[in-house]
Amino acid sequence: MCFPESIEEISAAVGIACRHRVPFVARGSGTGLAGGATPVGDPLVIVTTRMNRILEIDAADRVAWVEPGVCNLDLSRSARHLGLHYAPDPSSQQACSIGGNVGTNAGGPHCLRDGVTSAHVLAVDVVLADGVITRLGGLAPDTPGYDLRGCFVGSEGTMGIAGRIAVRLLPDPPAVRTLLLDFASVAAAAATVSGIIAAGIVPAALEMMDAPITRLVEDFVGAGYPRDAEAVLLVEVSGLPEGVAAEVSGIGQVGRDHGARHVRVAADDAERELLWKGRKSAFGAIARIAPDYYLHDAVVPRTRLVEVLARVREIAAAQDLLVMNVFHAGDGNLHPLLVFDAREPGIWERVHAAGNGIVRACVEAGGVLSGEHGIGLEKRDLMPLVFDPDDLDAQARLRDAFDPSGLANPEKVLPRGSRCGEATRAPEGTWV
Amino acid sequence: MTRLGFDPDELAACVGCGLCLPHCPTYRVTGLESASPRGRITAMRVVEEGMPLDDAFSTVIDECILCRGCEAACPSGVQYGHLAEAARERVARRRPPMRRLVEWVAFVAVLPRHSVLLACTWLLLVAQRLHLVPARLGLPRLSPRSLRTPIVPDGDPTAYLFTGCVMDAWQRDVHRAAVHVMRSCGAQVGLPTAGGDCCGALHAHAGRVGEARRLARRVMASMPGDAPIVVDSAGCGAAMKDYGRLLGGPAAAAFSARVQDFAEWVAARGAPPLRDTGITVVVQDPCHLRHVQHAEGSVRTILHDAYRLVETDDDGMCCGAGGAYAVTERDLATRVRDCKVAAIRAAAGAMPFLVASANPGCAMHLDAAGLDVRHPAELLAAALDDPKGAM
Ligand SMILES: Cc1cc2nc3c(=O)[nH]c(=O)nc-3n(C[C@H](O)[C@H](O)[C@H](O)COP(=O)(O)OP(=O)(O)OC[C@H]3O[C@@H](n4cnc5c(N)ncnc54)[C@H](O)[C@@H]3O)c2cc1C
Ligand code: SF4
Ligand code: SF4
């Protein structure tokens, strides 16, 4: 394990690993939910927590250069006095690092309108698997050639390590309002989600929580979330004051048309922040019920939300497991959480059976495996569900182009046998 | 019960999400997982699973300031304070003999015996005058006049002021200010009778839980009746509010329910008339006030009429004092303090300022870094319409 303090030190560490043919794994804050930073075997773990300096904020161009270990929320805080913020806001934003966000192409509630990490990363100085430092992307609006930066974002440490990152900052909107709508059924809440989008409103964020998770979160924050609702929607709109006011009343109307029992509009920033604190604590608060959870991160077409949610409940019930749902409803990114106690004998089999069932149900409904958490170790062996052998081979070759040595975070993302004819190939490392 | 002596469910409550990391001062300055709450909980887990209780484990546990910033941030409700105190207790049993002796002298021979502590304080005062005490230790400048003049309690108390051990010896002027403000609020102020002069917080932190319990019983006996117990040291207040759990039983719980921080007590009664001093005050939240007692709001309530209050931008991060921590883990304590001092100076900007701190340990630690620190009671007393009063 090592703790580099500069990109040159990352490069030196990777260089040494490369010479001794030791695999290496990048690690940020370790909040990843797919096991991407989990060491397999005995690799060199390169931890970026000491690289937590914001190198430069250019307020005029709205660009910040940061080291990879900078914590997501700290970046927005440092830009606050300039009226700027960094838009991608994973619920783990108080802890996760920008490097980890780049690694997983992280999303967050406010990515509905503003886009996920990739849309906000302009350039990355990457340490490749042989220790060479190279810049992908650039500050110009459209850099010539292939978008290798786009390729790197979301590569989960398998194409090298980000050592310096240039991100776009957005101006703070002049007006922000947050609404909480509560419903007597999940179907009504889901119909409202579609209704809002159909009405031509694109909220900054549109989140749904079902009954069990709402009660749990309320126990932690005491923000006045309704304990008796079957589902709640947390909606945020922002922009110019007049437009925002119109959208607030529009959303309220759509909600009531679909049977919302209450529409609460947060009165001030303190109330807004409390509501968001609830939403963002949801995963962590699970342990109030049971010590372990298994989480999926599938995306389904918005129109099929109700049906998929019903399937998810059935599948969990068939294995006698409790499932809770908290998710980015606006883009159909589901996070079904299976809640259990790993000390119960035989529980893992049931959890895996339910997990696989849920993924299959999502894929059958036209969905994909991961919205934002990445594939890592955990979802790796599910990749063939969505990609045929040709797709996997193409991805493996792309990866090889970045890392011919195969030392960068091996065993992650792509299942064994992804490369055509891999079984017949000489062992890793002997053919370079 | 387990090897480290806590309920295994309490350990299982941590799901490893990492949301506590940024709130942990030792993680902030080191970037090390092993100096983070999640890392410490993992270490406890592997010890539970049979790894030896070795020096590495002791270091991991000792480096924790017990500020409980992580506990306040944890959405899973992990009771980190309980876990860490239990682990401390196990670790304390395997200290080298020399350290055990020093600790015994401090915890058993001096702190709970007020006359011995006062005698030591006189010696220290003399040493200070002879310039034998290095300034970096951060001891307050002891005053012979203050040490010589006891505080005289009122008869038939309507509220007690708990005076404590070190604080009564080293910072008695804070007590004087507190008594003055309490009287201005119309209270008759009682003091604990002999024996009730150490709350046991430092003992509990150092893993000496048995002694902490014994001291707690003495403190309870020293302030009978049902008058509220006002505490002007956030660390002592937090410990006394926890007697219910420490000792168990209805009497301890009832005693704990009477305990209030000085600011809480004044805020509930309404501050006496104050003049606007125009002075800038940066509020420092002692961890035991903010994360444990959740009473930091009251400090602002009572001061805001008289001072221009300024907040730091660090979510109430710990200053690194942590009871005896500033002495036992000096290097880390100093690095954590550097961050705090930078945040305080940044908050004040170009203005001359005072720092308000409701805990004597934090005050001394920050004072040693060159800040001018006052207790909220002193700030209030100075802003009373009649600052001299009937002292
Ligand atoms: C409570 C909770 C809520 C969450 N909510 C969200 C959410 O709303 N949206 C979301 O997208 N995710 C969410 N996550 C998942 C996680 O926080 C994100 O995936 C985050 O981006 C991981 O950042 P990290 O610094 O912890 O990275 P790590 O976990 O340390 O690493 C994640 C991956 O990135 C790679 N990596 C790390 N640093 C670098 C680098 N410098 N260069 C290249 N690769 C690197 C690692 O190898 C690994 O594959 C949540 C997690 C938790 C615990
Ligand atoms: S202590 Fe709480 S916040 Fe920290 S990792 Fe464990 S569950 Fe998460
Ligand atoms: S008590 Fe303080 S120092 Fe200890 S782990 Fe928690 S936040 Fe860190």
C-alpha cells in the first residue's frame, strides 16, 4: 500500500509495480459500491487520500484543476464564495473523492439535468500502466481526435490512474426550490414522475423513496418525512425565479392530478438541506434495520418503473427478504436494496438468487446493469447478460490498448474469457 | 459479550459506507484508513475475530481523539463512543509499567483528591514563575489571587454549579464568571460538597471505567435534591449526562436529567440584559458540546446580543485537545489544531477577534497556539450591564 503525494509519485509507484509485474489498484475514499477498489490477490494499492489539494480555480473560465483525492463536497465548498459549484453530487459526496468519481463516472441526484461526471470532466492527467503520464482531453471545447478522456472516465482504474483532473464548475442558480410529494401508492408516484417529464419540466433532481426507506430516513434526520406514505418524491427545480415559481406550481399540479396527498415546498435553505440530508443518508441508515445490504444499480426505461418495482418486490418476497427502494426516479436509475444479516446461515444464497433475479428483471425490461456505481468486482460476472461475446471482446481490446500489461486493476469490470480465444492465449505477462 | 467487551450488534451496525470519514480529524490530517472511524471499527472487528491485541491495535485505538464527530455523522447510528471506550479499556490494561505508574498518579492519586490537586497546582504556579514550565505545554497562567480566594456558595441553592477538578484549580475565574451570571439571572448558586470534585470523564476516556463509576457516585452524592446542575465544562457535562448509562438505574438517570451545560441553562432562562460590545467572536464548538450534548446552539443564543458571532467553515471539526490527548498524542493533536486555527483565522478575516470555547481543555489547547480564548460565561459576564456585580 502506498500514499503518493503527487502525480510524479503515482508514476514512480506504478513504474516500480510495472517493473516487478505486480498488479496495482487505485483507491480513493473507498466508498465504491461495486468493489472496484477492493484488492484481489496481493496488488499494490495506491491510495490518493493525501492528494487532496485543489490546485487552481479559474472563476472566469469556470474550471478547477484538482488532485484526485479531493473530496467531492470540499470542491463545491471551496468554490462557493465565487458563486460556483461542481454539479455531480453522489449521495456519498461528503466522503468520496473526485478521482473515485472519475473512476466510476459517478452520478447523483442533480445529474438528471446537468449530466453525470463525464459531462463535467474536461481533462485528466493519467498515469498509464507503465508509469507514463499523459493528458487526455483538454480545456478547449472540442479537442481534436478520439475522445480518449470519455473512454477513461468510468474505467474504474483499469486504464491507469487519474493524477490531476480538470473539472467544469457551474454557476449557482439564482433560485432553488425543493418539493416533497407524498403518495398512497408507488404507482401514483411513478406516474407523477412520467407526468412531470411529459409536462416539459426537467427538474434539477427527481428522487423517489418507498415506504420502508422513508421511515428509516425519518428516524435519522427527523425532517418531517411522512411515515405513513407508500412512496415519496423529492423534486428540486432551479433557475431564474419566475421560471422556478412556474415549475413549482406545475409540479404540484401534476402531483395532485396523480393523487399526491400532500405537496410540501421547503420554506428555506435549512429545510431544503434537511430534506436532502435524509435522501443522502439513505444507504447508510440501513444498518438501523439489519447490518448488511446488497445493492443493485440498474437503469430501466422510465415508462416501465411501476412494473419493474412490482417485480422487484415479488422476487425479494419469494426469497423472504426485505427490499427497500431509493432511487433517481427521473432517469429510471433503480437502487433496490436487499437488507439482511450476514450472520444468518444460508442467507447469501438467498440474497444472490434475489439479486440475480432483480438484474434479470431489469434487463428484460430493457434496462442496463449499472447507472453509476460501476461494475467492479460485484457486477462483473453479470456482464454477459447485457453484452454478447463480440461486445465483450471489443471492450477487452480497448482496455488492452490502454494497458497492454494487464496490471491495472485486473479481475475487475470484464469477466474472465472476455477476449475471443482468451483460453488459448499465453498467460498474462509473457507475451509483451 | 465479546473479547473487547461490547455487544456484537453494536459493531455489526457499521456498514462501512465511509460517510463518517470527512468528519474525523485524524483521518483528515493523515489520510490513513487506520486513523479513520471505519478503519478503527475494522480493527476492532479483526480483533474480535481472533487477531492478537497487539501494539498496532493499541496505536489505532490510542490515536482516536474520542471527539465523536463520526458518531454524529453516521447515518447507521453506530455508537462509536461506546465501542471506542470499551476498546480503550482493554488497551489500557496492556500499557508498559512506566506509563501505568504515571497514569495511576494522575488518575488515582491526584485528580480525585482536590487538596492534592490544589497543592500540585501551587507547585506548578511556583515553577511557572521560575520559568520552568515550557509555554508549549499550553498551561494557563495560574493566578495566586484566584487560587487563594474560594467561591462562596449561597444557602438553599436553586441551581448548582459543578466546579470539577482541573478546572477549579486552573481556571477558577471561569467559575467566578459563571456564578456571577447565574446570580444575575436570579439563581442562588450551590456548589458540590467535598468528594464531588471530579466527574470521571478523563478516567472513562483513558479506559479506567471502574474508577469513573466510583467518581460518578461521589459526584451524585455531593449535589442532592433536584435543583438543576449547571456545568461550565463541556467535557464534564457530557460525562455527567451519561451517568445514567454508566451506572444504570433510575437514580443515575434522574441525576443525569438534571445536568445542563451553562449555555443551555442561561438560554432556557433568558440571558440577563447585555450591552452590545461590538467585539468579533469566533465560536469554537467543543466536541462534547456539539456531538454529544447537542447544545452548541445555546452558546450562540446567549452570546449573539452582545457580540458579533462568526462561524468557522469546518462543520465543527475537533480542535485536537481531547482531554489528555493533547499530552499523550502530541504530534497528531498539533496537526489537528493547525487545521482548526487556520479555520478560525479564516473565519475572522482581518478583524481582531476573541474565540469562545465552552470547554477548558479546548481553551488551553487553542490558547497555546496563540489565540485569545474565552469561556462563554466570561464573555457574558463582561457584557452584563453591571460587569462587576456582587462578586
Ligand atoms: C452511502 C453511499 C451513497 C452513494 N451514492 C452514490 C450516488 O448517488 N451516485 C454514485 O454514482 N455513486 C454513489 N455511491 C458510490 C461511490 O460513492 C461512488 O462510486 C464514488 O465515485 C466512489 O468514490 P471513492 O473515492 O470512494 O472511490 P473508491 O471506492 O476508492 O474507488 C472506486 C473506483 O474508482 C477507481 N479509482 C479511484 N481513484 C481513482 C483514480 N485516481 N484514477 C482512476 N481510478 C480511480 C478505483 O480503482 C475503483 O475502481 C455511494 C456510496 C455510498 C457508500
Ligand atoms: S461508522 Fe457509520 S458512517 Fe462510518 S463507515 Fe460505519 S456505518 Fe458508515
Ligand atoms: S471519535 Fe473522532 S477521532 Fe475518533 S474515529 Fe471518531 S471522528 Fe475520528
